Amino acid sequence: MERRDFLRGLALLAACPLCVKTAYAAEGVHWSYEGEAGPEHWGSLSKDNSACAAGSQQSPLDIRDAVKADIPDLAIDWKGGGTILNNGHTIQVKAAPGGTLRRGDRTYDLVQYHFHAPSEHLVEGKSFPMEVHFVHKHAETGALGVFGVFLVPGVANKTFASLAAAFPQKAGEEAGLEGVDPSALLPSALSYWAYEGSLTTPPCSEIVDWMVAKNPVEVDPADIKKFTALYSMNARPALVTNRRYILSSS
Ligand SMILES: [Zn+2]
């Protein structure tokens, strides 16, 4: 839940005590990563989530049998700053405006980035300690272009360390970020896998052009612990590929 929506929800409750139901509907149904509101039940929690159960192009995937293809190089130009939010499901950074990802003739605007532990995508059955998702939107079509990067323990990453030091501890808390540059969370080579998929959280809409970096990025294991202290398991299990091709840049 975005803080804006949270505040709007509170305002609605204050203005209209009988509107409780409406306010909850506006926020979406509660969901989680385990138990009765866990991933295997997302599709039945609300009609809005039907794609979570009935969809055929769901994400994440276990990446295997990728097909080598002549897919365009990625050109990334992101800006530093933004705001960091604990939204109750993850830590999310609302990006400073003006950041872009260009893939061939498609240009997407960076909207936000957020973290999962462990990784949501697998590579030949192997998972990674964390995955960051850079969520971009195509200005004209509204399609999302999400770039996923695996995070593994190793040398400290300045950007991830700055974010970890600023993780808001409670759901709903938000703070400004001065000069934290997301570009430092990119691997040195931008070779990637690509496939058509979905949001990995309700409503699981099948509107995502997925790009997953082949090379992981090292971060300080102590910073990973700062994340898992808040969210020790916020990864949707891998879904079936169905008839999709996973393309691999050379
Ligand atoms: Zn995600």
C-alpha cells in the first residue's frame, strides 16, 4: 500500500465512519507470503486477483532452456534520490523523476524499485539471497518493463549500504533519500534474459516485459541481514513457463 493511499484511507475513515468497507476495498484485500493469505490463495482472495490463479503468463519463473536471440542492448540512465518506504510487503524506493531504461525502440520511465528475499526468479533451480526489481513504465502503452538483479553476499555496495541504513522499520513509514544512486546497483555487464510475464504480487496482472540480469551484484551480508530482519520471506514461488520462450542476450 502506498503511503498516499494509506493517508487517503485514514481521511476517508475520519470523514465517514460508515465507509470502512469502501476504504478497505480501495486499499485492496490483505495478502501475504504464507498461510491463508499466501501465494496459493491470492487468486481467490478477490476477483481483482483472478490472474494470480487463472493466468497463463505468470511470474516469477525458473529460468532455464533460454533461447539465444538477437535482442537489443539495454541503455539505462537513472537519477539519484527519491523516497524510501516500508509498504508492509517490502522496502520500496519511489524513484526521482527522469530515469529511463531504453530497450531497442522502447523507452520506459523508472517509477520505483524494491527488494525481495530470497530471489523470486531462479536460474536452473538455484535461488539467490535477494533480488531487486526496477519497475519502469512505458509512457504511451502503460506496459511495465521490470529489470531484475540478483544480490549476493560479497563486498559492500555503497548504494545498498545507504539504503539499508535508511530502511524504515515500520510499515507505512517513509523517508527522503539524498543522493542515493540506483545505478550503482547495476552489474558491470548488462547481459540479460527476457520474457513476457506478470506482476509477482496481487493482482498479478500480465503486463510486464521482464528483463533479468545474468550477472549478480555483490552486497555486504550485514546489509542483507538488515533487510531479512524486516522481510525474511517475500518471494512468490516460481510459476510454470507454459509456452513462453525465455530469450537470452549474447
Ligand atoms: Zn518485485
